[in-house]
Amino acid sequence: MKILFTICGRSGSKGIKNKNLKDFLGYPLPFYTISAIDLYKKRNPDVYCDTVLNTDSADLIQMFKERLNFEVDIIERDPLLGLDNTPKVAVILNCLDVMKQRKTINYDMVIDLDITSPLRTIVDISNLIQKKMKSNADVIFSVTDSRRNPYFNMVKKTGNGYKRVIDSVFNSRQEAPEIFDMNASLYAYSPAFLESGKGIFEGICDVITMLDTAVLDLDNENDFELMQVIAGYLFEKYPVFWEVRDNIIKFSNVIKTTP
């Protein structure tokens, strides 16, 4: 099996300044993603893996080149793929196209790991890959159990007051259909689906479920601080989270610290 791991990061950030360059509990945020890939490769030596960074950030490229002892191909992103309305799937397709030419390899799947999701485990990655191998889905992505349900306890404003997001007669959350939150951490794509140019929900989708406290959307500084608090707890409580952080020192020149 041949896997292409993609890491996509734009320069700058509207909510958190230089988000992709920030330290997260002592290590650069992107290195948690590299660590997870590194551990997966070590535990699956029979699987061929390439890793590519696609970015328009000169600082991020410099960080990867100077501070990592890990093989990562780099694609300097075309400005047309760095617009605010550019869908990420177009960038991932660009990674696939360029890497197929560079390596003369036909990949069996493409795994995108979001650069701002440091709290994923090797089990999460393995579950994603195993499910993709066994499934006929075009895309498999990670989700968490939703804390709110549009059929029961979510409302919207209308011209005549507020009402449920989806009309229903459910009297309890347990009666309502099961709902999940996409947590934007892990995606597995079929190369042929990426090359079709379709959007994610134009194909057959399936999911894996991750721990719901492990991933937050990093939209502002408060989110970043809160995730570090959660991470400190998870690192102390669960070895599967700690091992990803602990592994960073083995492939980088970052001084090791404690959370």
C-alpha cells in the first residue's frame, strides 16, 4: 500500500497571528502532525509513505527545512490556491498531482492531517486508514459526538421569533437522530475521487469517531489557550496522547520541555 500524507498551511491567520508557526506546549504546532506520521510509519514499515507540505509561508518552509530531521517534500503553493475562498480539497489535489510526477508513484490513498489539530493519536490514524481500506467510500473523515442537536436543542432566528433549526416533535435528545461534529482533523481520500474535481459531499462519505475533547477549532487566542489546557490533561492522563508529543524530540532540534 502507498500512502501520501498531506499537510496544508497558509501564511498568516485572521484569528490567531502566525497560527501555523506558534509553539504548542513547548513544540511548534506543526511538529505534532509530523510526529503522528513518524510514529505511524515506524509501526507500519510495510506501508510506503510520502509526506508533503503545501504552503505559501516562507517561514513555515524554513522551519521544516532547518528544524526537522524527517523527510518532507515541499510544494510552494500557487497564489491562486491561497485565496480565502479556495477549497482545501483543491490544495490536496495539487499535492497529489505534484507528488505523482515527482515520485512516479500511483498512491492508493491520500491522508490529509490538519496542521492545527495536534491532539490526534496513532490509533486515530490507523483507524482511518483501516476503514478506508475496507470501505467503498470516496472520503472518510473524523468526527466527534455532537454536544448539540439541530432536531432538539439548537435554534435559529426567524421572522416570527426563534425556532428549532430542523422542525421536529422530539421531546428528548435521545429521540432525535444521532448527530456528529466534523472536527477537521483527519481525512482519507481515494486518489480517483480527488482527481474527479468533486467536493467532499458529492461522493460517498464515511467517518471515524475521535475523542470529543481532543480537538477544538482554533479560531482565536482563547481557543489556543484552552486547547493547551486540554492537552496538558490528556498528556498526563492518556499515554496515547503523550507519546505523540514525547516523540517530537526524536526527529527535531527542539529542546524538550514539560507541559
